[in-house]
Amino acid sequence: MQLPILPTGDAAPLPVDLTGGADVPHKHASPPNPRKQKRDRSRSKRRGKLTQAQRDALGLDERWDRFYAQKGVRFYKDRHWLRRELLELMPPAVRDDPMRWCAPLASDGTGVAVDVVPSGGELARMTVGLEAGCGCGSAAFPLLRANDDVFVLATDFSAEAIRLLKSRDEYENQLSSSTRRIHAWVSDVAAPPGDARWAAVEALADALGGLHFLTFVFVLSALEAEQMVAAVRRAARLLRPGGLLFFRDYGAGDLAQRRLDDRGQTDGAGTYERGEGTLARYFSLEEVGDLFPAALFDRVELRHVERDITNRAQGVTMNRRWVQAKFARKGAPPCFEPCAGAPPLAETGAARRRGAPRSSSPVRGADDGGDDAHCGDLAPECGCFASLGFD
Ligand SMILES: C[S@@+](CC[C@H](N)C(=O)[O-])C[C@H]1O[C@@H](n2cnc3c(N)ncnc32)[C@H](O)[C@@H]1O
């Protein structure tokens, strides 16, 4: 499906459309129960489900707009775990203690900068990265708080996500400071080369000799297969030789995938559609390896991250599984000394308080903070909103 071209400029707040209806087919035919049907309809509305016809009438970006208009800025918790997993970008104090307190971005009251793409000169001494599919900034802000030398270009094709990101106090604060830290704009990461939305950022990347890093955090799974390839090519175009690409996304065998399989919400070719119309994909290690071709990237890390999350109230254990990878853009030695993630928190008291099992395995059971509250159709039964994340 061709993705729609987005309108220019930042979007006004969207009205929340809650007119969706239940669309999950009944497995067992039984006489309709009007009270249950009414209850199901109102639950579907609350959860933002759409009928197939409603989904088909919307572009993927509009479905995400609707998602964010309904869920708001706090749906995805800040991904503090990135500091543990991206030690390459961390200053020594944070490397030593990745979960130490890092102050939010504050204003130094030096005036209000115009929110445009900065020049190469302005960023010459900074570590500059791109967060593709940034949502409301849940990955960008933890990185920015941890390292004063980082600048993030943050983009998402949902105008509503970018509006919410820009409404965060920290975004305002950095605009009224002597050093800008983040610039967010609306664009489709899979747009063809030459797309006007990317011109200024591509010119900036060229002026800098390429970006130092780029992140895809739960983003490629939201794209159709051919768009994923286009997004990876754009990443290769923007990164400097040796630049770091960080990937974290859903892994094949994740509980959410099994539930969607049970409900038949797949096209049979690996793409799933949640009730609200957003897409999901569950990657194998091989698939991720193939997605980042050896002609463009050197592989630094490719592994599963797994976590069993127990909802004690419901007596349910959920097996969540993610894939994490790091690649260096081919053409030069990696810009950053390769770092494995910090030792698993599972061996610390903090991890046990957060419910991680007492495991000494560096992977399974480690409190990796693979926080992705977007279980789509799992919620709210799975109760995962409360049990995931570091907050
Ligand atoms: C699961 S959310 C993750 C958001 C964010 N990276 C985070 O860690 O919270 C997926 C995001 O990808 C964005 N997205 C999906 N397809 C995109 C595309 N073609 N171009 C840009 N953003 C896209 C969606 O709008 C959504 O914000």
C-alpha cells in the first residue's frame, strides 16, 4: 500500500474519534446476548478498535494519529533502559551507573530559539543522532537527559505524535536555552529519495559528514515490508561511515504475536493488524540480520531479549520477547567503541522489586527494560501497563 503524503506543518490537535465497533469474529456461534454485545461495543470503543471498513478508509499515519489522540503523550513510558543498552552514547558517570538520576532538560532563560533544523555549525561539537518513528519522544528524552552533548533529530509520520512531543515541557525548555537539544518534525521515514520533508536533514547530515547514530525503537514493525527496506536505505544514507544504528523491536514468539495468531489478525506474510489499525511484525534474528545488508552495515550485536512478566492479580505470566541489534555503517571503524549492555539488573535488588525473576542468565529473565506497553489487542486484559517499565 502506498503511504499517503502528509500535509506540511504541524497539526492541530485531533478530535478523538471513538466510533469504532467490535470486529473480532466470534469463535463459537451462540445466540447473541444483547447485553454482552453492548458491553463488547463499549469496550472496543474505549480501546479504540475500528471495523475493517473504518481501518481501510484511513492511511497508516492517520491510524497512528488517532491512536495518539486517544492514548496521549504518556502511553509509551520513557525508555530509560536505553541508557543501559546504548552505553556507547553515555558519559562515564552514566556508564558506571546507567540507572542513575538524570535531570530533565531545563531552560536557562536565554531567549527563545526558532524551531528549525539547526545548521552544521551549531551542531559541530555535538553527537548528532536521528530517532526515526519517535512517537512522543519516549526514547529521545532519556538519551538527551543522560548526555548533554547529544542532539536528537526526531521524526514521526504521525503529526499528532509530533504535536504531543512538542507539547512536552522539556521540548519548550531546550528552545529557550543557549544550546538546543532536539528538533522534531513530521516525515515518513520510508518516503522515496528526494522527498522534500527530508531535504533539510539530509543537507545537515552531509554538512556533518553523516550522523553519529540512528535509532529504530519499535518502529520497523509498524511498517509494511517494502517500506522497511526503504527506511533502512534512508538510515544508510544519513549515517556517517562507522555510525551506530540501534534496533529494538518485537521478537517472533512474543506473547502478543501468539494472541494475534489465535485471532487470525495476520495477512499470513508476517504482518499483523491490531484492532486499532496499526501494524505489527515479530522479527526473527535472521530477518533482522537480512534487513540490514552486509554491503551497507557491519553487525555489532544481534540477540533476543526476553522477559517473563507476571500479573499476580490475574495469575498470568506473559512471555515477552524482543530483538535487539546494533550495526555500524560500513566504510570506517565504528565511531563508538562497541559496548555490550550493562550486566542484567536481575541480580540486583532493584530488579527484584520490579518483578524480574532471580536469574543469572544475561538474556532470559534479565530486567532489560524492554518496555513496550503497546500490546495492542492484549490490553487491557494483560494488565501489562502497570507491570512494564522502569518508572
Ligand atoms: C510503537 S510506536 C514507537 C514510538 C517510539 N519509537 C517509542 O519508542 O515510543 C511506532 C511509531 O512509528 C511511527 N511510524 C510508523 N510508520 C512510520 C513511518 N513510515 N515513518 C515515520 N514514522 C512511522 C508511528 O507513528 C509510531 O509513532
